Amino acid sequence: MPSFKIDLSTAVVFVATPPAPKMANKVTGERAVDRETKAPLSTVGLLVSDEGEGNLYQVTVPETGIPEGLAPGTPVAVTGLKARDWENEFNGQKRHGISFRAIALTSGV
């Protein structure tokens, strides 16, 4: 499925929830990894405020792109944020949504 770049040039972005490991399989404990670099992936909650509106997004980022000590309230710059729609079927029920992925976060912006 295609992905779409998200322009954050006029937005203010803060960490809402600290990085947490993204799991490929919660039952076995298998960690999700980037297909190209094989870096482990984490999910970070980001509060994006732009044009008087704030939204919370769960963004997947390779661990290599997350600075140490990233804590809630930290202002960050987001490199390469993209959105991708997804759809799957589980136990006969169709589910769909939008996933967000970034290359890296930079703190102290």
C-alpha cells in the first residue's frame, strides 16, 4: 500500500508517551524489526499541535532513530514522518486504520 509524507513544518511536536518496544508477536515476545536495517522498532506517542488543533499519534520509529532519555513533555523534531493505511482480517472481523512511521526523532528542538 502507498504511504504519504506528512508535513510538520508549521507544527509543534512533543513526546506524549515514552518509547515502548513494538512487538511482532505478543504471544511469543518476538520484537518487530525494520525490514531493511533489521533495527528493532519502538512506538512513541507524539502530540502534534498545528493551527490550533492538537492530536495524539502513535508513531513507529527504529531504535537507532530515538535519542536516549526521551520523556513525556520533550519537544522533538520528526524526520521522515509518513502515514499508511492498513487493513486485515482477524477471527472473521475486518479491521482497518492508519499507521504512522518516522525515520528518527531529535530532542531538544
